Amino acid sequence: MDDDSRSRSADPLGRTIRERAAPADLLLLSIAPAVLLAVYALPTATREALVFEYAAPTVRTAVASPFVHFRWSHLLFNLGGYVLVAGTAYVLSVAADRRREFVIVFASLLLASPPLLSALNLTIVRRGVAYGFSGVVMVYYGTLAIAIAVHAQQRLDVSDARSVAPLLFFLGLLVVTTQTLRAVLGRPVTVAVEGVPTSVTWVLVATLAELLVLLALVVTLYALSIADGDPIGRQLRAAVERSGDAELAVSALLLFLAVPFATFPPDPVSGTRVFNLYVHAVGYALGFIAAYLYHVLGRSGDRS
């Protein structure tokens, strides 16, 4: 990092955010909540017609179904998750002088992820319907990994975002896999094989257990390679002295680690609603890959 970047990173966090944020960003971030509330205000019959049916998918329901909710508790859960995840990613990006990067990735994912997640739901043949914004929230959760990494590099001078971001992604995936394994162990899974219900619980358990071991190894090796390449201890001590930036980074990291416990509960069945763990995991991966590729291959060097 050059001297100019270091001097900018030393600016107080609050002043930096006020100087770099734009009023139009609030409008952009408000689009999803506005649409969610508007759709919720529609008659129940209209909302039912917008639900994505696996047996009879349409383009209209593929686009609209992620914005459909039938209970206030479901809507507020997804709205709260969206505000926390997208809001935190925005603040981190603005503080790190990556506002333009955030806006481009955010807007692109808002347009692309609803129909794409609906289409990816069709890869698992089953009966049922899909609706709700949680998959899109998980897409933005995936972008949080790169936002934390970029903030750590730009504001705290801690390591390289291109190395830290994958470490955070695999760490999040480790937590997600652990939670999914708990869910599978707690509720047996059956699929129809030639019309006959067949248990696949232990197949999934074995697969998830192997993945868990692999992810633990990947996270360990990634962490060791980063620690070996940088004087991480000295950097962290210096980062803690930067009031505001260090607290923001720690808060964002705690949020990053906490989200999977809410979106991958041990019991994915809550009343008549079932958490779609598959689309949550796919959304997380989609969001991270999109944000990371743009940062590495796209216009990551642009300033707002």
C-alpha cells in the first residue's frame, strides 16, 4: 500500500464514511425492502399466483417468488437479515474506498439472483414450491466475505484481500456444513426412487462429514499460509489501535460467523415453513464468486 493510501486509511471512520457515501446509495439499498413490502401488501391470492412451483415453473414466478411472503415473521426475518448483511457490506466497502465496486456488484446481483436461484432450485427434482427472500440474503452474505477482507486490507493494513476473502469464504462454508450436518442428523431425509420413498440420510451424513474434514483442512492451510507470509501479529496490534475501524471489522466478522446459525438451523422445519438449505448454500457461493471475481478480474482498482 502506498503512502497516500495509508494516510487515507488513518482518517476517522465516521468522517470517511460521510465523505464517501452517496444519497443515491440509500435509494439503491431501499429497492429490495420497498418491493418486499409492496408485494406483501398484495392480496393473498395474488401472492399465491407468484409462488414458484417446481412442477410448473414460469419466468414470472421465477423472478417474483423470492419477494413473496405470507407471514409477517417470515418477512421481518428476511428484512432484518438483509439490512444487517447488505448494510454492513456497504459500510465496509465505503470505508475501504470501494463504493463503486459495491454498487455494481450489489445492483447486478439484485437483478440476477432471484431468477437464477429459482432456476437452480430445479436441479433437485421434487414436488413443492419456493418463495421468500432468504436465498437473496445469502447471496449478499457471500459478498460480505470480500467486503470484510477489503476493509481489513485498506483500513487496517492486514494482509491481502485476495487471500483473506477465500479464507473467510471457506470458514463460512465450514460453519454452513456443520449446521447442515446437524440438520440432517436431526431430521431423516427421504427421496422418491421409482416412486418408493428411500432414506438417504446416512449417504448425506457421510458426504457432509467428509466435506467437513476437507474444509477444516483447507481453512487451516489457508490460515497458516497467510500467517507465514505476513507479520500478522504486528499488523493486528497496529489495527486494534485504530478506533472505529477495528470495532467495525470485529462486528462484521461476528455477524459473518453468526448468520449461518440463523439460516441453517438444526431443525429446518418451522411450522408449515421449511428452510431451503440448498438454495441458501447456493446463494452464499453465488454471491461470493460474483463479488470476488469482480474484485480480482473486474474494475477492482476503480475509485468512487
